[in-house]
Amino acid sequence: MHVLFKETISTKERLSAMLRLLGTTLFAGAVIITPLSTSFAGEDEDDDIPQYQVKDGMVNKDTYQGFRRYHSECHRCHGKDALGHLGPELLTPLKTMSYDDYAEVFINGRSEGVAVAGNVMPAFGTDVNMAPYMDNIYMYLKARSDGVLPPGRPERFDAPVLE
């Protein structure tokens, strides 16, 4: 008989669970600190700011991952193609927002200055499904904000060819 829930757990099981949680937290922290993107393009290159790559309306793998992750979480509030819904649209603010300001909001969330009272931008800094893709999401949103990527699902120019 399989037990799905136990009222008490042993010290060994508790320590094992704590170590797994610590490992996940350390991984998320390392991911946030370590630059994730290796794709840098653009005229004003800055090694600390991830740069999108768009060719003929198609994007590289990292920017495409940003599209996918944006639409797994962010679109619920910020709408399809970042044009706004329950939360604000993101394209206009990203025209002038620094990468550091973006990272601050992404990692720590925001509760002040939110357009609709009671709404909160959640913190994604420790979310293991989102934190590793912070740079990718930035690349996707920045490409949309700069007007080089049209609305909708982009195609990848570096997609593997299946035969």
C-alpha cells in the first residue's frame, strides 16, 4: 500500500527535503546572478544586457524561449503580445526602462504604483520555472518594444531542420 501523505516524517526525510529546497534556492540565485544569454547583438553592445536577434521577423533560440516563457506566465496579466490586460502594457515602458530596472521588478515584484488597486506584480526571482528565463523574456519584450518583432508567435531562424 502506497502512502501519499504522512502526518510525521523522520529527521532523515526532513533533512533530505530541506537540502533539496536549499539546492533549488541556490540554483535560482545562481541563475539570477549569472548572465544566461550568450546571444548579444546590436549597435550599442553592453556585455551585461542581453540582446535579441531578429532576422526577417524570425528570432534566435533565446528570444524564442522568451516568447514561450512570457506566454506561460506573464500574458495572464500583461496580455497577449504584452499589450496589457489586467496589468499594464509593457512595450512603452521598455522603450526607456533600463535592464537593471526590469530585473529589479522581475526578481522582486511590485506592489506600489500598480494601476489597479489590489493588484500585485509577483516576484519571479525564486520561481524555478521563470527565474532561469529572465533574460530571455527581456529579449522578447525588448524586440517587441523596439518594433522589430511583430505580434504573434515568432519563428526561429536557427531552428533545427528535421528530416
